[in-house]
Amino acid sequence: MRIAAWNNPVNEALILALEEAYPGAVDRLPLKDVLQAVVDGQADVALIPSDQALAGQDQVDILPAVGISSWTNPWMTLVVGDQLGAATMGIMHAPEGRSAALLAGLVLKEHYNTVVALHEQQALPPGLADHALVTVPLEEGDDDTSVTAAQDATEGVALDLGQEWAEMAGYPFVWSLFVGRKDENHEDAIRQLRDVVTRLDQHRVELERAWDMDEVASDFFLNHVRLAVDDLAIASLTQLCDHLFYYGITDEILPVQFATLPADEEADVRPDDAPDSIDG
């Protein structure tokens, strides 16, 4: 099985587990390429941002039971200064930050009544991660002004977008889901991915030690990452579908639909029976 995986820190533990299970068959890809890899047939399944999975249901099937969610996320943050609570705000991001920027925009609008304008750049100022988000003035100016503003915006209050979503919606945010090409048979992939995630969940401590993670990644993997697409995750995805419609990402409010196994195996991959997580 060939797997394309969104190469974001939130997915690191799951990607490492996949690489151990399928040596040489996992491609780490940037956000802008990962969905297309499975659509074009370069991969059998892909681990992609949840907003892409939901908005792309005309091209892919969402695989059930396993994914990545959490109540907090140390990498999905927005640093704001005195703009918090302002009527308007600009956010600069690179292509890798598209999903985070979308989440930041809807959280700021719904939680702080701030209208956000998103500005995508091919590259961010030196010293910033590709997935970083930075606030910028909404007034038009030259590129140097924007870069200076972006650098200045790295000092201030850091909003944890996962925590902000949880406070707003009451559910953990689902960062990543597995998908396969539309209307293909995904039964073997569902079983195999379920087995990988079950092992990952049951052996967190041993795997964390073997992988020699840094302190932030270790804490997230051991204490915060949720691996089950359970009732809480599905409720969160349902709310996200509403927001994708209201913000013009989709043409209608889409239902959250999953690929299925034969009826006699459905019980094995029900969200309620998927691997538990420490955060609940």
C-alpha cells in the first residue's frame, strides 16, 4: 500500500508508525500536494488536512475510525499583539499554512467577532516555520512593509487554535483524516490502517522512547493526540462542515460520510470502538 502523508508536526507520530509498517512506501508531502497524490493515483491512501477531506468528498472517500485530533496543538498557533478583539485583522501564511489560516479565520470571527483577510505568500520571512501564521496590517503596502509587520507580529500573545476551537465548539479539532480515491474498494486499507493505529496507541511510551522525540512532540504524542474518529471527532467534523459552507469553501453543507466495510466487520471499526486516547 502506497501512502501519501501531510508532513506536518501534528502527524509525526502516526507517520513514523506508518513508515515502520510500510518501509519505503510512505511519501511525506506538503499540504498543497498531498490530496492530489491520491487523486492522481500516486498513492492508494493519503493522510490529509480535515478541511481538504471534507471539501474534497467529490474526489475522495474518507476512511473511518482513525485520524488525528486534539484539544490543543502546540504547532497550530497565531501570535497576536494588540489586535486581539479588533474588528479586522490580516493573516499572512505560506501554502503550508492554508488549513491553519482557515481555522484561525473562523475562530477569530466566531470567537472574537474579528473579520480576517488571508494573505498567502510563497515564502514567509526567515526564521518562521512553513506552517506558521503571522498577523499583518490590512492596509496595502509594499512587500518590505508586510515582511516587517510579519516579523513584528511574532511577539505577542499566542493563540492555540486547537484550544480556541475546543472552547468555541466544545469538541476537539480534527487535524487529519485518511482518504482514498472516490468509489474504490478501501476494505484492505481500512483494516491495515486500523491495525497500525491500534499498535501506535497501545505502545505510546515504548515508541516515543524509540523515536527520540523532542520535548514538545513527546508531550503531544503521550498526552494529547487522539487517534480515534469517535463521536466527539465526528461532531467536530460536522461543525467544521457548517463553517466550510458559511465561509464559501463548499457550495453546500456537506454530510460527514465514511467509506464502509462489509456489515459483519462494521463493528470492528465503529468510532466508539476505535483506539482510545489520553485526552478522552
